[in-house]
Amino acid sequence: MAKDGLNTEFRLVGTRPNRPDGLDKVTGRARYGADFSLPGMLHGAVLRSPHAHAKILKIDTSKAEALDGVKAVVTRADFPEGLEGEDWNLQENTMAGDKVLYDGHAVAAVAATSKLLAEEAVRLIEVEYEVLPHVIDVDDAIKPDAPVIREGASDASVPEGMPPNVVRYMEFGRGDLEAGFAAADLVRENTYKTEATHQGYIEPHACVGQMGSDAKGEMWVCTQGQWFIRKMCCAVLGLEASQLRVTPSEIGGGFGGKTTIFMEPLSLALSRKANGRPVKIVMSRSEVLRATGPTASGSMDVKIGMKKDGTLTAARAEFRMQGGAFPGAPVDMALYCGFAPYKLDAVEHVGYDVLANRPKCAAYRAPGSPMGAFAVESLIDEMCRELGLDPVEVRMKNAVREGDQSSYGPKFGSIGLVEVLEAVKGHSNLAEPLGPNQGRGVASGYWFNHNGETSVSMSIAADGTVQVSVGTPDIGGSRASLSLMVAEHLGIPYEDVRVNVVETGSLGENEPTHGSRATFASGKAAILSTDQAIKEMCRRAANEWGIDPEAVEWADGAAQPAGPNAGKFPPMSIKEIAGKMGETGGPISGHHESLPEGVGASFGAHVVDVEVDPETGLTKILRYLVVQDAGRAIHPSYVEGQYQGGAVQGIGWALNEEYIYGEDGRLQNPIFLDYRIPVASDLPMIDTVIVEVPNPGHPYGVRGVGETGITPPLPAIASAIHQATGARLRHLPMTPQKVRAAMKAQDS
Amino acid sequence: MNYHLATSFEEAARIAANAGGTTRFLAGGTDVLVQMRAGMVLPDDLIDLKAIPGTDAMTQLADGSWQIGVAVPGARLGANADLCRDWPGVVEGMELVGSTQVQGRATLTGNLCNGSPAADSVPGLVAAGATVVITGPEGSRELPVEEVPTGPGKTALNKGELISEIRLPARGDNAGDAYLRFTPRTEMDIAVVGCAVSLRLDGDKIVEARVSLGAVAPTVLLVAEAADAIIGTTLDDAALDALAAAASKAAKPISDKRGSAEYRIEIAGVLAKRAAKIAYGRAKGDNK
């Protein structure tokens, strides 16, 4: 039905049925990571470093091992040697080797017959450290006298003579920068800083791992990607991938942070040492904050040239980011996304990936893009104010369109930035009058979206209902959107489709639910799988009717003669075909695997109104508007939910969230009391507008909507605070204290 | 760990006096159970007070004063219309502790004995002139609330002593109190600064006042100079400025992850003004 292009009339796509997993989740029946238990199961606990940087001189586990009920203790000595590259990084992060590299770094782990015993045993492990100087801030880490975190960690991209904590370096761009700046009426350059934030998913990491002496194992785990868990655990422990079977649990949030491993290999290593008894490990919130993967922090210089009419003439970005004690800060993504909304003929990007004594960063919703946007969109806004230009008009004037070359290289296909900005201009929020101490901020945001390795199967049950097996855990309503698409495609009720998120033994490799890919990639593969089943059902009908299979078409949930010449037969429904498939050739199913082509990027723009208490500097969000191109909203409620969730995480990042370190290099706020995620009463209802510029690369036009929404809030709120107070904050978070200080500096 | 279910305060005091290692009393448990789960405190003896008769009672005596049992949860304070009418500042302080769920268990006494300088229910009690009854091996004594905390996590309670009751004085006429705290978030947060004001009017003029500050010193402060700045005034702008200056001057905060000393000093003055205005309005009959 989609082969001739994009349909615009749908029976189910675009409707808002209840999600298939909804009842389970509101009744507590859904099984999350910590809900899983097995007979004979042990409980694990992890000893973590209290130091930001220290040599491990000695680990004495004898007292822990002697404790009654303790069945296994592991240290790095229980892991294979000789790993390289990212495998070594993962292993080193799982369990410290010669040095601990951050506060919270795992040093040893224990499995015992109860959680309390395991925790008691952990306290009995004695570790002798030689504390080393540490470095936390990215700009400090590249100073000449900074403590060196790991000699030789730099890759070939780093030019000779750079500080040793610079482990990746990049520069790219095009055009004549000098001429571009010379052609501008206004050239401005500023430095912006963002602090590390955590995804803050509600569900802490949890797993049950079981591994026998035969190197065959199983794992039940809360993850965004069971194949990634399998691959990484096997790399770290020296196992064969197909011998480990990984089953994902229901997932209470991930936002990118559950696309990698943390304590999962420890449960397997402990189980192996405890004669194959399963070992459960559940992280506390403090462990989650100290020892999983927050995002990077950034220090960013941006320079932009603008004409009096708002036309951009040239732009340059130099970003420095630390992503913890290992390579992998998303500085490249930040650079790609920063100028992406703008048509630029002269642009230069320089990036530094820097080590610091912090936990290894993981993906967090559009990794890098919010930082890039904070720097670029803030400066654009500052320049608009200086030139007296409307920030929406300036964005429209410079907006990229289909066929334009992006700031980072590739040409854009079909994109919807102009449509998004038009929708912003027409929205009633922009007409709301602002009172004293109030301000309005506007910013754009961008995310590429992603395809990724995808393998999907579907099959028809004997009663004509349909099951779909996908490898992408449902983190944002994808079971609903996949059910809608498959039901639409087959012409059957939504309720007749069940989408199962399956374990690693059931399908070929799937990348995690990341890159906003599940509805796009698993959706496209599900539709292509369904096409195979439809073809087979048409063949069965043709056989029965004694006509050519080509003369049968699928419509309204049934095989039908394709036209008057095909013969006159009543439609044969899916239920009828399924009911007798045992006699007509056996099971009917479909399967598709690929790197689905045709990814569609998503642009968004946000408008925020704030009021700042002039005496305390407290920022209140009065109104918040998200406008974003979804391509096609399969289930609009869950698209809106993604828009709102992205905005709220961005609001938290902008106003209060940050990793706060003491002089000793220890994390000061590993608890939600002091790591301040917004609470419901901090927020207005987030208004949303779904723009639909269909993606021609997907049968229903899907782009992927999960990530773009976290990008604009950081600069939009900074600009709104600027208008409300006259003070521009260039260092996140914009806490009341910092806003008040900026206002006082303004006054004096 | 030994768990004890005490049936009288005397018994609880005796158990505590004879205990060797770390002892904790359990009423609401919203501090101690969380601390145990987090491994911060691993008591050798945990003494449960909830079975002691009267710990869940909240009584207004004939003279108008109040007795509040040590296990009365915050939710019941807010549900008592008479207490809300008499001491709205005390109630709103307690109601800021934790979430709705926590309010079902958390108690005034527990919040006080936790010894946090940022405890939200304590400034209101101090401004109100509340006292506590302490039971110990040597008998009972009464202490003003402001004398209970002696430093972060520390109290004036001796070994074997525990609080057996909180007493609020009779409110009387033409009076009002209020508590405000400053937090970056609207809920589920901990005070950067807290301030309670209690005052009485004669006509438009303030004739009695008590001002208390939280989170700006090792203990919650009773600031006489701040009260003096508004006594005898109609809370005009000059009085408010004097109040703010006195509150800021009394604040001796540290700089930490929750706020710098400089910021806390400034906010202490801002909150004092705002809390005084609310208390004044309530004394005039505002229902807020």
C-alpha cells in the first residue's frame, strides 16, 4: 500500500489507542529489572572507590570470603587480560585495574546469600590506595600541569604536542572563513560551558546473570539493547557471544544511558565463580549517579558573523568536552549538530575529546547536540538582540532546506525546519504579553536520527491474530506504534497485533533502542516482514481459487481478486487463511533484516516564557512550546510525550542539574535530593505542535522523534532569562544563585 | 541489630541507657530507615516508639496550648483545622518535609532530632516558642526547641534520653506565624535558607515577635535582633529593611553544594521580609 509513495489517509496511523503495555505498567504487573528472581539466586554488591584517582596497592578480600554466606568475590584478577580499544575501556570501567579513575569506580564485587550479607562483605574488603592528584574540569584537564589520567590513551587523530589528556581531536569545515567574517556587519565570539548531567531514569540498573563453568550463560537485564549487553559482556569476560542469551526486562527509562554495560559483567563473573548460581545485582541511586554514564561536560567557543539583516556569513566552533576517564565524549556530534539548522558557506569546527577523573560518559538523548545548541543558539540570540532582529525571522532567513549542504557535510534530504519555524510563528504563545521580570526565548534543535542493525520477524497465529518479534526494547511507546503500523498494513484491528520485545536467541543482531530508531527501523522492518506474509497469504488464496498469485491483492484485511479479469471470488480474510494454514502449506510468517535506508532527520524549535524572581534569581517556567517535525506521528500521544519529556530534561539541564564535585574529587550530590531533576510542580503543561513533513524513506513517513526535543531548552531558557533580567548566562546550570549573581553584576 | 518495641518512654529510655553501640529511635522512620537502607547508619539497637500509648495523639488543652505526640505524622497536622488556625506557620513548615507519601509517616519530633540545620519544621517551632518534654533515665525535663539541636546531626539529648512530647503554647489573639523556605525546586527539595516569623499585633502595631532562621548556621537560629527590628512597628518598609538586615547579619552560613554563604545571607533577608508580611497578614485575619 505504501509502494506508490506516501499515503495520507489512514485507518489507524495517527490515532491514539491505549498502549499495549499500559495496563501492566499501571497495575504493577510489568516486570522490570529488579523484579526477576531465580531459585538459588545470590545477591551481588560492589565495592567502589572513594577516590577520584588513586593507585591500587593491595586488595585483601580474605575477610569477606570468610564471612558465612559469601559465595564469590571477584576483582580484576578474575577478568581476562590483553583486551584492546573500546573492549579494554569497557573492562577497565567494569572493574578497576592498576588505578581507580573516578569516585565510584568498581574495585571488587561480592555474591552472597542475601543483599545485606553481600553489603557487609563488601565493607570487609580492605584496599590500600596511593591517592593521586585528580582533575575534574575539562579546561583544567588540558592545562600543561594537569594530572595525566592515562599515558598513551590518545588515538592517531591527536597532533603531536597536545596535552596528554586530549585523546581525540577533530577539525573540519569548508569555505573561506576570513572572507565570511569580513563580510559580516557584526562578528561576536563567546565561550559557553555546560555541566555533566545524568539521564535520571527512574529505574536503576538491575540484572540477574548466570554463567556456568561450561561458559554458557543467561542474563535478564534492564537495557535498551540486549545484543549490546551480550556483545560487551562477552568481550569483557572473554566469552563466545552465542553462548550468552540475554533477555531484556521492561525498562523504566534509559535515554541512552542503558545502551552499554556497567555492573552486568560482574553478575556473570560472580556466578561463574559461585558454581553457576545466578547472581542478581541492583544498583542504588547513588551507584547510578556515581558509576553509570552521565553525559559529558563542555567548554565551547563560538564565533559567528552576521549581516544587519540577519544573514549569517561565517561561523566557527571550538568545543572541548570531557566524557570521564575514557575516550568517547560526544564532541563530534555536538559539532555536527551545532550549526545544522543554518545555511552556511563558510564554517569551521574544531573538537577535543578530553579525559578527566569522572565516570565514563554514556549516550544521553541526542548526545552532544544540547551542548552544541547551547553555545550556538545562545550566541545567535545575543547577536539578534544586539542588531534588534527577531530571533525567529533570523532562523527562518538562514534555515536549511532540502538539497542544502549541511554545516557538517552531507546534503539534506527532505527536512522540515522551515515548516517548524512557520508553525512557531503562528502559535498563540508568541502573542502572549509579557509582564515585568518575564522574558521569552527561542531556539532550534537538531538530531540526525539513526537506522542501525535491525532484524524483525512476524507470524500469523491460527486464529488470524499477529505477533511481531522485535529486538528494540520499548522505551517510549514503540509497541503501540509498531502495532498500529502492522495492523494498518494488514487491514486488521490494532488489538489483533501483539508486539514482543524478544531475547537474543530469537533474532539476528539488533542495535539498541537508540538514535530515535525504534519506530523508524523496527517499524520499517516490521512492515517489510508483513509484506512477505501478505504475499504468502495471497499465494494461498490464489492456490485455492486456482488463479495466478499475481492476480491476488491484499486489501481490507483479506486476499481479493486483483480485478475483474482475475475472476469473481469473495474476499478471503486473514482469519480464514490462518485457520487452514496447517493444510495449505504450514506456518505463515515474515522476516526482514537490514540496515534500513532512508533515515529522516528531525528539526525542532522551542519557545519558552520565564519569570525571574528579582530578589532570589529563581526562574519559573510560565509557558513552554515544543514544535518539531515528526515526519508522521504514528501515535500522536507518544510523539507528544517524547516532545514533552525532551523539553523537561532540557529544562532540568538548563536550570538545576549538574554533577557537583568537591575539592577531593568526590561527587557531592549522588542523590536526587541534591541532583535536582524538575518535579511536576516546577513545570507548566508543555505545549506541543507536531509538524508532519513525511520522510520519504519510511513507508509511513516516520522520522524518529525521541531526541531533538532535549536540544533547544538550554539556549531557549538562557535567552528568556536574558530578556527577563538583562543578564546573559553562559555557564549552565542557571541556578537561582547564578542568575542572582549575574543580575547583580549587571547592576554594578 | 536488636529491634525493641517499647511500651513506655521510661522503658525506651532504659533500653537506650543500657545499649552499647549505636542506638536509634523509630517513630516515622523517614530518616532512620532511609539511612539504614543507604548504609549510612547501622544501629545495634533500634527502639520502636509507636506502641507507646499517646504517641499518636494531638491534643489541645483547656488553656489553648497543644501537645503533639512523637509519632503524629505531618499529614495529621495539616488535617487538623484548629491547629492550622492557631499555628499555620508550624503546619506549613512540617508539610514541606518530603512528599505526600513521606507526610504519612514523618514526624515533627523526628525532623527535630535528625539535627539538620535545614529541617523545615524546626524554624516554625522555634518561632512559635515550642518546647519539648524529654524523658530519660533520671526523669523528665522540658527544653525550648531551639536548644535541642547543638550542631549538624547532634542534639542536647544525653544517652538514654528521648523526646516524649512537643508542646506548642496557646496562640492567643491578634497573632500569626509563617514559614518560608527557599529551594531551587518547588517541592522535594531541601532548604537553602528557611525563615519563620511569629508575631502578635495590637491594632496595626507589632507587640511581640520571634524570628527564626534555618540552614544558615550549624543549628536553627532564634534571632532576637530580627524580632526587635519589627517590634513596635507596623511592618512598614523601614521595618522590613531593618528586619532583612538583621536576618542577614545573623546568618552565618557555610558555602556548600546547596548555596554559597553570600547568597544564603542575602536570601535570609529576603525570606524574613516575605515571611513577616505573611505572618502580619494572618494576624490581621488573612486566611492564607
